[in-house]
Amino acid sequence: MKTFTLTHTDIVAPNVTVGCMRIKDLSDAEIRTLVTTAREAGIDFFDHADIYGGAMHVCEARFGDALALSASERAEIAL
């Protein structure tokens, strides 16, 4: 996967990320399928913002509830 360094930082990010702005209305199974498919394609960077989903932290909560990642699984992805 190609990467780039974010301007004025030392943060290296992949050229392809998964945007999670619209996962509010997905079922837990659909969110797990989205993440699994992304991971199988080599994508480990998931874009979240506290305002996604129409209220504070809605999509972040959906992501967390649907996946219930262990600490080692969480260490494999970037949010």
C-alpha cells in the first residue's frame, strides 16, 4: 500500500482509507463486513470524526460496539 507523510508532521498515512461517516445506519454485521473487507485488502486506516452520524461520537460508538476489538486487534488499525 502506498503511503504519504502528512504535511508538517511525522505521521505516515496510507493513500487509501475507509471513511466511517456513514456507518450510523449499518448493522453490526455490515460494519464488520466493511472492516474485514478493508483489512483483507490491506487497508488499516479508518477515518473517524466526533461529529460523524449527526451527533457527537455516534459513528465512533457504532464502530466500537460492532467490532468489540481486543487490545491486540485495536493495535493493528489506525483511527
